[in-house]
Amino acid sequence: MVNSDAKVGKKEMRSIIAHEIEGHYLRKLNGRKMPYAMFGRGTAKYIEIDEGIATYNQSRFLTPKDSKYYRMFE
């Protein structure tokens, strides 16, 4: 949900879409197509893995100067 008076730039919106849709939603849809149900609902530690994938996707559209940019490996 987004507040109705929120101001979000194009780059930020693209990173949000990458995080939420490409990272979370499409992973779940793809998991449901697998032969084992656990891939659709999540495996052990899936929350950390799922959030890592989503954060990686989001950071593709941001630079290190953006406040929502997360460096995955240091």
C-alpha cells in the first residue's frame, strides 16, 4: 500500500516494482509451477532468501548514493 500523498520518483518506483513484483510475487508464482509444493509456499529460511532476492532486484535500479540501495556483498 502506498500513501495517497506520497511522492515517488521514477527510479524509486522502478526499484519498488523490482523488489515487490519481480522479487516476491514472481518467485512465488514460479515456485507454484515446481513439482514440489514447498517451492510455492517457501522452504526453511525462505524469508531471508526471498528478501535477499527482492533486495538484489531492487538495487539493480539504484546507485550507492540512493538511500534504499543495499550492498549485497562487501
